[in-house]
Amino acid sequence: MTGLTHTAFVRHVGIVMSSQVFEGLASDNILHFNLNALYAREVDINKTARLIGTSSALYMIGISISPSIAGILHRFTDSFLMAYALFTCALLYVFLFVKVPPHASANIRVGAVPGSRNEGSQSRPASFLAAISFPIAPFSFLLQDCRLVAIGLVLFLYTMAQSYTFSAIMVHTSAEFGFSSRENGFLLTLVHAVASLYLFSVLFVAPRVVKFKRTSPSGLENPPPQATNAILALASLMIQACALLCFGFIREMWQVYLFSALLALGLAFPSFLKSDFSSRFNVAERPRALAALAAMELSAGLAAPITLGGIQALWPGNIIFFSASGLAFIACGILFTEIVTNRRRLT
């Protein structure tokens, strides 16, 4: 954030590029790993699922209103200053109100106590191996079980398609329909507003409706939360795959807004998948599980510009949407197979 703010005033190409690198390394890491630390501390599975969904919905609300707020400001540099102020407030909130559990602090202090000289010399090879294996530690957790690999691969394919989709849509709407930055900003507002409304409806409205039906004489038992999250994840991913496929056949402007609204439903997919995935582990293993998913998301974010960006450079046009849709459909097939296999294993 400091690099971006400095870029807004210096206006140097080299600083712009370097600030983008640091911004990319910082923003997603802060978002994923800080939120995962909060998710892992909740013991109740139902509360964890609601916490994941609510935080994602609030995040999307912030994205939806940010273009409107930026449009009110007279200078674009003011938006950087406002973002820096908001980031500082968020950092102070985390520092003041999000406390480290006492047992975590105790573990840190115990680990920091130096042992004897012999113990230190014996632990050096182990420390060296730990330093080497540190970058691949999140991925090694997924390799423990083929079902965990399937979930990680699904999230990897989804993130690859999702992370590059909106950039491709912005280019497509500007080239084919003459959208300006203002119209593209409104499109982003629409997408994230629909996604947040969808999440809030699933988290708060739907449970009340189900609870009301259960109190009626003919009411049925609602499915367990894990099954519900898995079904919602599959439905959201399928809707997004179909919406991406439809983007390849868009000919009218109104179709852009229609399929963008459908595409927004797919933004809720990571919340449902993480809720289902985290419910399979106890509180002790949950931080490693969520860190593994975050590592898959970050890896996909790095791979998407290389793969999908290369496809768009070699074959301009609508091929990019068909490619992203293909990735989403492959993820749907893997997730459907994993859900069926998990159901059979539990029964």
C-alpha cells in the first residue's frame, strides 16, 4: 500500500511496476492468511462456515462501493490516500482487538528458550531441512490424502479461471461495446453486490426459512451443514462455468450485465468450499488445512496470467472465455466425483 501511494505522486514507470509486485505479494496474503487465522480459532463448525461467508460478503460489499467512492473524489491520488487510511485503520483494529491465544504465546516462548550446545548442534540439520521444506509445507499437507488433493485442485482451477476472468471481461467490453472506465466500474459494482447479496441470503435468510419449515407439521429435516456447503459449492461453480461459456457468445450489451450477474454467484464458491473443507478437521489441524487452500489460491493467481494470458495473446477474442469455462467445468467434474466418493465413504 505504501508503494502504491508513493507511485501515485512520483509517477515513474519503474516505481509503478515494482509497487505492483509488492502490492500483489502483500494484499492477497494479508487477506487470506489473516482471515484463515480467525477461521481456525472457531471451534463450532457452523459458526466457522458463517464467519467465512460473512467475511467474504463484507469484502465484496467493500469492492462494490469502492468505484462509487473513488468517483466522488476530485483527484485520483485522493483514492490512494483514502485506501492508505482505511488500511491503517484495519491494521490498528487487528492489532488492538484480535488477541493471540495464550497457549500460542506460551508455545512461542517455549520454542524460543535455548537448549544446550549439543542440542543446538544436533538440531541444525533438522532446522536446515525445515527451512528447505518450509515453502512446500502447505502443499505437503494436501498430499496426505487423495481427497485433499482433489479439493486443492478444484480450488486451483477455479482461482485460475476467476482471477483472470474480470480482466478479460474489462478488455472485451471496452473493445466490443466501447465501455469506459466508469461503465466497467459499474459492472464490477453490480457483480460484487450480487455476490454479497447471494451470500447474505444463504447465510441468514435461507436458515430462517428452513427453520420455519421444520416447525411446521410437514417439515423435513434439513441436511447437515457439511452436505449443504458441498452442494452450494458445486452449484456456484456450475453456474460460473455456464456463465463463462455464455460470455463467449455475447452479442448485445444487456447480455453483458445478465451474464455478469450470473457470474457473480460463482464468487461465493470459495466460501462454501472452505466451510466444507474446514469441517473435516479438528481445531488443531484446521490452520494447516486452510493454509494449504490459501497456498493453492496464491499459486493459481500466479499461474493464471501466464496460462490464460498466453492464450489471450495467441488467440484474441472469445477463446479466453471458453478456456476459463473449460477450467471451471473440469473443476466441477472433480468436485462432483469427490462429493460422491465422500458420501459413499460416510455411509
